[in-house]
Amino acid sequence: LFALAWMVLIVLPLGDGKKDGSKQQTARYFVCLSMLFIAAWLARHQTDTDIGKSRSRVFQDRYVGRASARSLALMRMIASFLLYIFTLPVVSAPLAETANAPRFMCKPTGIGRLLADLLPAFFGRDALLASATSLDLLQRCTRILLVAVFLGFFTRITAPLAALLWLIYGSVLRAYNAWRGHSFISSWWTLVVFAWRGGAAEAWSLDAIFFPQLAGGGTNTKSKAQYRGWTRFMVTLVLANNYCMAGLSKFCASGIAWGFGINLKAKLMQTALTQTSFGFYLSLGLRHFPLIFWSFLGFCGLYGEIAMGLIPFVSWAKLIFPVAMWGMHIGIILLQHIVFVDLLTTLAAWYVWHHLDKLDTDNWSRLYAGGPWDWRQVSHDAQLTLGFRPTYAKLPAPPEDDTEAPVDKAAENESEERNARSGAKRTFALFIFFLAVWTQGAEWYPWNAFRMFADWTPYPVSYERYVALDANRQHLRNFYLHELNPVLNRKRMLDAMTLCAERPNDFNCQDYLDFMQKSSANLDNHPSYLVVESRSWDFVRNIDKVNFCDEMTMYMYDVKNNAVSVLENQPCTPIDWHTWLVGSFGTI
């Protein structure tokens, strides 16, 4: 009881605002134990009407439901489409161009590092990651396989191969920290689930048309629909995990203080001022709004993400929170200039998946799909949540369909029992694995603890602007890191410029200068200087400060002399608010 009180009253509400350290790690262990307790309760809790059933069968009947072949087909198509979108230059880097980036900026992590250590001749930093030809081939093969999965062509083979190649594809971008492995990862996990369990090509696929046995088609039995239901449940669990773990990371690092208006306002001011390809600055226009407005946004975001963990289990949460998170992502676009293409698409499609199950031609599937529109289940769960005795103890049994061919009831029950045991084991294994990675705060691609924006943002806030100057050091235009190379990371760029200013003869500095000399020669307007302005602004002290800046440090690359200098404590120059369309928005 003392440990519980200490965690609830001190550690969780009063986090130290850091993503690393003993305090947030202790909070993670506490949350992990709480999660295991809840999981055990969900697995063991039974009502009088459940007596005689196995725990996995009870869980299946209560939370999983049945799914149609069409809903899984739509999941397959959306997941493969989103992963294909990720490979396009407008979203991420043309993979071959990453070979031109400075080698010291390439730091493989997670599965990429493991492959580089085990097979350096194939996946090393100076092997695959330095070969434009090999990287281009990887990109082409990944796209071809994703198209095959979208069309449902030999899905049992193409789905696992596409998941494997996309994993390697993503590890290349992750090595440069141009992509943190958060966005689009739920689509990849969806593809992994389909590669693991199958059943995604029984409808709307070439396999279903030309190779029905390969697709797994045939009689649409209740047992098969239940198997598909577990697949749908696992995909929902992955989606819920993304949000819940992100919210809990914020909670463990900063406590409830994360939602305070001053913290969220600092984050939004900082990201809105950082130079991107977006040409609007709504956050700056709202900067005079009272802190209660920013606190409202902060607490809605924090507790909304945590509440997404309810959607696999609570019917009213299915109805409310996915659309609420969709609205949150629209707000993130407008206020923070971050686009989660995959989650915006998946959240909308999540309702469509269940709608397809609701419209299934079988009566039992139409009435008992367990989706967001199951109003009787919503009423039942709401009454339980409020502490009332439900008006009915059990949903009526699904109606029998006399048109179905006679089946062996004992065999059917045994098949459903096997589905329940198999689905429960795999789902629990997936849950435990995600929980273990999150508890350790691991960032080991493709697994991560979703720690983005979890820490407290101090003020004055800092941000960067990228400016091109002419020979007289007059403002020429803004430039973007992606014009030099699509995988340039701002932090590694600043580290390289600092290194060259302090130790110009360092080997890594020479590598960076060679890269800059080649890349800057192709820029429009042929600037003489490329400058990274690291600015700071105390918005609390002066919300209307001219240029939204108190002072700045200039990291200046001299194109003619191929040298870097750093000028500190410089007066702030006016911000050029114009945006220039570039070949890539950069990896989202």
C-alpha cells in the first residue's frame, strides 16, 4: 500500500520531465505491473453465464467477435497501400540518394545494426547502405511486393517477403535518424500479423479469383469467421498499443504536468517556428490564447492517447476514441506541422472494417460483429462502467441460418475452441512483447517505446531556420536540408558543423565538407553561404518579441572556401516566412 501510494501520489503526478532516468523507469515498472494485473483480470473474470467455458473462449466471445473476409481484405489493401506511400519521394527519401550522405552520419540501430554486425559484407555501413544501385534495387523490390500484397497475388508468399524488405528499407532511413520508426509502423505490424496468420486474401484478391484454395476460401463457417476475428483483434491491439504506450510514456516522464498549458504551448511554439514546407503558422496566431486553452488541448491529447488502450475491450471506447484521435491528428497538422498519414487513414478505415462486418450477409455476423455500432453491447458496458447492474445478463444467441449446410456441432465447437486457444496465446505473446519493450523504454527498430514528445519542454524554446545568403551575406532565400540530401537530420547536421568549426582536420569533418561541396553546387540561386540559425525565444517573458527570437547562433558554411564557422550571440534577423516547394517533404 505504501508503494502504491508513493507511485500514485508522488512519482506519476510529479515526473521529472525527462525521457531517461531512474524516476521514469520506476514509473514504467509500476505501470507494467498494473498492465499485467489488468490482463490477468481480463483473462480470469467470468460471470455466471460463462461457467463451463474455457477462459480463452470467454475472452473470445466477450471481446474478439467474428470478422468477415472483406474486412480483412480491406485491412490488407490499406496496410500495403500506406507502406507503398511511405516509399514515395514526397514522404520519405529516394533510397538511392541516401548513399551520398556522409558515412559518419549513418548509425544503424535495431535490426539494421544486428544485420550489419552479423553480415557486414551485405548490410554494413559501407556495403548496402553505401551502394546506390543496391538501395535502388531494394526500393523497387519492396514496391513490387507491396503492390502484389495490395492485389492479393500469392499473398502467403508476398506478404512475409514484403514485410521483410520494408523492415530493411525502414532500417536504412532509421540509420540516419531521418525517420524515428513511429509513423507507419502500425501498418507494418498489420502486414506482419497477416503474414503470421493468413486469411487476408479470401476476398478482393487475385488469389480468391484464380487460386481459391491458396487464398483459404471456401465455406464461410463460423469457425473461420472467428479465426478472422482474432486477426482483426490483433490489428486493433497494435493500433491501440501505439497510442496507449505513447500516452503512458508522457505520463511516466512528466506526470500529469505534461498536459499543463505552458508545456504544450512551448512544444507547439517550438515546432511551429522550426522551418518546414508548411506555409501557415496557426499556433503563432493563437499565442495570446489563455493557458486554459492549451491545457485543454494537452490533457485531451494525453488522456485520449491512454484511453485508446480501451478500444479492444470496451464497446463505447470503440465508438468514441478513434474519431477523437482522428480529430487530434488534424489539430497536430494545423498546430504542429506533423502529418501522420498512416494513422489518419487507419483510424477512418477502422470504422469501415467493422461496417463491412456489420453488413456481412450472414445473420450472425451482421448482428454480432462486436463493432462500434453494437448499441446493446455499448449500453451493457456503459452500465457496468457506471456501477449499475446491466438490464440484461447475456446477449441472445445468434440466430440459426437454415440455409447453411448441416455441420457437425461437436467438430464445430472443437474448431472454435482451438481458434480461441490459438488466438489467445498469440495475442498474449504480442501484448507481452510490446509491454516488455515499452517497460525498458527501448528504441530498437522496429520496436520502440513511443517516447516522442514525452519530456517536458523548457523555455526559452529553441528552433532552427535554414537560410541561404549571397556573396555579400544578404538574405537570398530559405533552403531545406532535403535539398542537400533527403536523410539529413538537423541534430547530426549541427553536430557536424560544430565539429568542423572546432576541428577542421578531423576525418569526419572532411567527409562532411566533401559532401557539402558537392551538394551545394546544385542548389538554385547558387548561394555563397548556407546558414543554420539556432534561435531561442522566451515566449513567457515577451510573447510579441520581434522575429520571435531573443538571440541566435549561426552555423555558417562558406561554399567558396569549403569551410564552417560558428557565430554565437548574434542579433536575430527577420524570419522569411515564404516556403519553397522541394522534391521531398522529408520523412514524416
